[in-house]
Amino acid sequence: IDSTTIYLCLSVFPWARFRKTKGAIKMHCLYDHSGALPSFMVVTDGKRHDVRVVKENSFPMSPDSIVSVDKAYIYLTPPVNPGPTHRRKADPLSDFQ
């Protein structure tokens, strides 16, 4: 599962407001590793976060799927009592639980 942002001209596509003067949409894809082609796709506005899309949609996974994630899916837990020896630990896919 990965996404790419497609930038659009805001004057031509006013519905795709992304920043103050820019437009964009985001394409979220599930890739089929056996054919190296997208097997499922969701198109959202450019501001939609990847984790939110995964939570809101049911991506069809095959039994032999290989799941790989990038930094967009890793949530760092905030420190409860920050001190000089306290470290933040990475909790991969904590948003999916």
C-alpha cells in the first residue's frame, strides 16, 4: 500500500485545493506483487493522510500478500514523563489496532 500526490493547477481544478495556491489529489494504491500492477486504488484530496485512508477502506488482501509500510504508517508514542533517559519508541502500525 502506497500513495502518490498528483499536483494540479488550482485555477483549472479549483475543487482540488491543497495549499493556498496549489491543487492536488492523492492516489492510494495496493500493488499486486505477482503482476507488479495496482490491484486496488482510492483517489482522495491531496490533504488526506495515508493511515486515514487505510482505516476507512477495506483493501482486498490475498492470502499470499506481503505487507510493507513506510514512515507514514509508523506512529511514535509521545513520552509520558519525559526525562533525560526517556526515549520514544516506534510502534509500527499502532493506528491499525
